[in-house]
Amino acid sequence: MNQKNATFLEKLAAKAADSRKKIVLPEGDESRILHAADEVLSSDSVELVIIGDAQKVADFAGAHGLKNLHRAQIVSHQDEELLQKTAAALFELRKAKGLTSEDAHKLVSDDVSYFATLLVQLGCADGMVSGAVHTTADTIRPTLQIIKTTPDRKTVSGAFFMCLPTSGCCKNAEEEVLLYADCAVNPNPTPEFIADIAIASAQTARQFGLDAKVALLSYSTGTSGKGADVDATNEAVKILKERVEAEKLDIDFEGPIQYDAATDKTVARLKMPGSTVAGNATVFVFPDLKSGNITYKAVQRSAGVLAVGPVLQGLRKPVNDLSRGALVEDIVTTIYLTAVQASM
């Protein structure tokens, strides 16, 4: 593959193939998951653990002409040996919170999300993809209780890669890839959380080969506006600056800044001359969930832009949440994303 001209998705698949990580899919009775798994397995780039009934998976493969599902490791959610192992691990992790051994066994037995998350925690898989059937809360709750955040992160956030064509709308158009965060998890992040999301987003961008120029967005640029929301972004910028200096982080950032000043060089020269980020931003940190979620969906739907994600940031091991309306191709992409995260 010519990496220079390859699309973001093609580069993603190639990165996943380089590491061949093992990803667990807890929703093995969902048809979209099985179709996506078959496609991923056909590329021989990611190993898969599917939680489900082996005979039912085999029957589904035969009925739908899926030729590769036999390559996956099919694990029963009720396998007694694994239940004992995962329940014991959950009890050790949560006994200080009052969880009994019996409750741990029941929780793992009843909830496939806990079971699969514990497989990641125990090293039986490198990451997890869920959410085609389960809610975001179903996916994130066990993740926060079991896998938890990295020592340098205070929050989990969700980012989307936005793949914008830069030379026309044809299939082979060149791409500009931007990162939007947080568009999935935190409704009203504090300034401290916004700074944390900015650092995590810069790291995510670099993990996937993007230049990280971070814009902390607001409805005003620099000192042009006033109000509680602008004050919050200013506070986030102050905290981010302190953390960058204290932790010796290599992050180029600007804020508060409006979206037009962050992306358009002409506007940037007028509103924020001399800034290295203004007009060149690649990572966009929104002040709250509503603005981030609305913006990514508006760009995605109105401009026909490919939105890849959400990628959950800040976790010790990668777990990614699907939309319950996810298409097969969305699931395939998320599996590749998770495999790449697991290799970092």
C-alpha cells in the first residue's frame, strides 16, 4: 500500500495488521457483530474473541455464507472455569467497595459486559468493542470499575476522527483528518476536565499519525468576548498551560478560540495573528458535550463526512463503545481502532 496516498481507514487497517492484537466482542449473538467479525478475520490483521454459543455462531456463518468466523475464538459466557476466574478477579478489585464473592459471581454470570471487560483486565484479550446492543453506560460502567483510567488521566472522554476530503468529493480525494472531542461522554466538563481532555486528545492524534495542534473552542477568540462560558475556557487554558509546563508535555495549543479562527488562515490572521495553532488546528476540544456532539453530527450528515469513532480516551486498556445504530463498516473500523490503541 502507498501510505502517502492511502485513506485514513486504509492506514488504520495497515497499523492494526502490524500488531495483530486480540479484541473481544461480547455481543456474539448480534448479526452486525458477526458480519463485521467475518470481514476483519478475512484480512488476517486482528485476532478476535467472540462471546457466544459456538454452535449458534457456526450455524449463523453457514446460513449467511460467512467463511472466516471459524478463525475466531468463541467463548461461552457461561464457561464455568472462566466464570470462576473472572468472578474472583472482580471480587478482588471491588471487595473494598462492599462487593461479596457471591455478588461478583452473579454479576459476571448475568452481565456479559462485566465478563468481557474482565477478560481484557486479565490479559485474555487486548481490548474490547461493545455497544451494538448495549448502552454506553453498560459498556463504560464496568470499564471504569475494572480497567480504570491511566494514572495521568482524571476522566474518560470520547473523540471522533473526521475525515474531510480536501480535493473534491470523489472516492479517491485526498483527506484532511481532524479530531473532535469530547463528543460522547462528559455533559458538562469542568475546566480541569477540559484540560485533561485536551491532553488526551493530543496524545490520541499522535497515536494515529496526526499532527496535534489543539484548539480549545469557545464563542469568542482571545479576549474578544466575556461571559461564564468564556471564563471557563480561559480557566481550562490556564490549567492546561500549567500542566504542560509541569509535566513537560509537547503540546501546541490555543484558546479560547472560535472554530473559524482555528481552521481558516485568513480569519486567523485577523483574529489571532502570530498564533501557530490558529488557522492550522487539527484537534478541536469543545466546551461541553452538547456542542461537540451537535457539531460532529452536523458536519458528518450535512457534508457527507466520514466520522470514525468514538475513541474512548484515558483508559489503561482500550475499550470502545459502538452506537446501537452502528453499521457493519462502523464496527469493522472500531475493531481496527481498538487494535491500534492496544499496540501503543
